[in-house]
Amino acid sequence: NKTQTSVTLLWVEEGVADFFEVFCQQVGSSQEAKLQEPIAVSSHVVTISSLLPATAYNCSVTSFSHDSPSVPTFIAISTM
């Protein structure tokens, strides 16, 4: 699901994870500035809000198990 200012991400995890960390950056940002701080969630779904309309973002999802991070998975998203 996506709107002009938010996107809902849903993913499947193989194995067991204690929590997930989601981090998004705007594509083509001249300063490579963070959109926001990483979001920690315990489920396989998260809604990223306060995005800019008609804008592309690269998001990463990293799972943590026993405080050890996985290799991040990258998801390209865009708002309406």
C-alpha cells in the first residue's frame, strides 16, 4: 500500500528474528541525508510516514537475532 506521503512494507523472514530495523533514504539526495532514524519493529510489516509525494526511496530491512544483524535487504519504493 502507498499514498502520497506513506508506504507500507511487508516482508517474509526465514528463520527467527527478535526484531527488524527499517531505514529509508531519498533516491538522488545530494547530501545522502537520512530520511529519518531507523525504525525498529517486531512484526513483518511497517508503515513509513512523512514521505514526500511522487518521490523514490531506497529502504533497507535488517533482521536482528540475539543482537546479531543480518545482511540488509533493500527495497525500492516510491510515493504516489
